[in-house]
Amino acid sequence: MKIAMIGTGYVGLVSGVCFSDFGHEVVCVDKDPAKIARLNKGEVPIFEPGLEELMAKNVAAGVEFHAGSGRSGSGCRGCVHRGGHAHAARRRPCGSD
């Protein structure tokens, strides 16, 4: 299943990488372009034991990082919102704005 993870903080990034490790296609989206640029370079912006290795493995397997809104998750069958995002408050489906 293709999943969009909206937010790449501690919970969102770890969850997205783990969903990918379970075999799902994952698109991680964040509003911070600088953070996304770091992730796309393979840099892990947080400390979580084992995350750097797991992320490297799953980026090679196809996990994607995009800057922007939930629209970046269009085409995903599942959408997980982390944090106080407007999408979660409005209860709109991923990619609907």
C-alpha cells in the first residue's frame, strides 16, 4: 500500500521509515524544505537509535521525501498526519486541498 506520512518530526519520520521497512511504499511530506533537503541527502535530523541505518536501507528501497502540503501525498491509499497540521483539523483526505 502507498502511504503518505505528513510531518517528519520524531514520530512521523520514524513511523514512515518503519512503514517502508514493513513493505509499504512511503512518501514523507513536511512543510520545511530545508529539512526535506537534508533527508534527501541521507541526513537524519533527529537521534533515534538505529534510525540512520534503517533510513538508508529504506531510502534505497524507495521511500520518498517531499516538501509541501498533503497534496504531495496524492495517489496514496493511506495518509497519516503527525502534529497539529491543518489537514488533521479539517479532516480532509490527503491531497484534497
